[in-house]
Amino acid sequence: MKSGYELLSWVNDKDGREYVCTISDNGKKKSFEQLTEEEKRRCTNVNQIVGTERW
């Protein structure tokens, strides 16, 4: 059973912003735009956490 960090998926949007999401993507890479509305609600913009565009 997955828990903690293993539950996190990292995706980018078309503008290059990075999001960390608690979704089960089964190892498939997706862009933010490809996520369902429910999946998008489970994502956080990494740039808002770190406070810079590139870290």
C-alpha cells in the first residue's frame, strides 16, 4: 500500500508551472490540463509553496 511521498504525482501545465498532486496516476505522466476537475482540486502549485518560479 502506498503512503506519504509515494502518493504524490508531479505535473506541469502548458506554461511550465509545476504542481504536486495527491492522485494515483499509475506511473503515467499527465499535463495539468489533462487532469479531471476532481484531480485538479487535489493539486498544489509548487511555486506558491516555494515562492519563486524556479527553485
